[in-house]
Amino acid sequence: MTRQRSAFDIVGPVMIGPSSSHTAGAVRLGALARAFFGGQPTRAHVVLHGSFASTGRGHGTDLALAAGLLGFRPDDAAIRDAVTLAPSCGLEVSFAEGDLGDVHPNTARFELEDDSGRRMKLEGSSLGGGDVVMSSLDGFDIEATGELPLLVIAHVDQPGEIAAVTAVLAQHDANIAAMRVSRKARGAAALMLIETDAEVSDAACREIESLAGVTGVRRVPEV
């Protein structure tokens, strides 16, 4: 599906900082990682790749990524102090440079954790103009831009699972915009990502979670 261009695409995002990729996009990337995690983590280790690693510090990419994890907007003047503010906001954040392989040059890997011991590893890229994409979640290949509400469903790879989930969504009048399924192996753990025009209701999520083979359901809001 082709996204319609807007004034944002033409003049660029309203932002703090010199680069839409390294600042506005990095804030959105951090915000999308936060959204996938379900809120602010207490600890975050971020690996910077490519251009993010070589020129990111000069562009304030580390500040922008931390700001996104803290829930700041791309035009928030506090971005400049995000790393300094993080501890008082309950976030321990660290950065390192690394080679993440054959990926976009503006890529970061997030290793997130909270006080309960819950952990999540995500990888995503800033594509320019404030656009971002999350490409990996805990070892699963994904594609998520944060432009629409997203439903993330962990399940067992078995016949009828996708049909059962989409049937529930249809019953609750949830319109599917896009879907992607990723699996570790045939019959093993799998991940279903469904973008919808509006956020899926609590009732629909509970019904999906009760389906045989479904092991978890998480909503990721648009950012």
C-alpha cells in the first residue's frame, strides 16, 4: 500500500536538531521501541551501526534515541538533555558502536529490560524525513513503521491460526491494513503482526489471546 504524501514529506518534520534521519527519525525510532516494549524500560543498551555510529554523536543521535525511549516528541527542546535526564526519569541508558551486518546505515539495536526482568531486543532504522522501520523483534523478522496501530500476536505455527485471528478481528469490525507473519521454523514459535486502521479493542484482544496456539497478544500504538 502506497502512503499518500503530506506536507510533512515535503518540508520535513518539526524537530530539534540538524538532521531528520539522525534526530527526528531517531526520536521516532526510540519511541517505537518504547511502544513495542509497552512503556518505558528501566534499562536500555543501544548499539549504533553505520552512519549512526560514525556521525551519530555529532548529530545528537544518542540524545534523540534516549529521548524517544523517554517518550519525548521530536520537537521537544529537552532532547538536548535526554541522556542527562534519563536517570531521574527512571531509565539507565548506555550506547555502543557495532556492526549489525547488511542493514541500513542508520540502524540501531535496542536491548531493553524492566525491573521485573522482562527483556526485549529490537532492531530498527531511520530512513530519512522522519520515517522509520522496525525490522527485528527478539529474533523474528518484522516490518513496522509506527504509522498505524499494530497488533503483535505470538503463536504456534499451525494450520488455521491466521484464519482464526482474522475471523475474530472481522467480528469486532477491525479493518486490517497490512499483515506479516514470521516464524522460527515450521510448527515452531511464530509472530503475527497486523496493522489496523484503528486500535483493536480490549474484547477482541482477549478473544484472540484465548485461541488455541496463541501465547501472547500485545498492542503497539502508532507513534
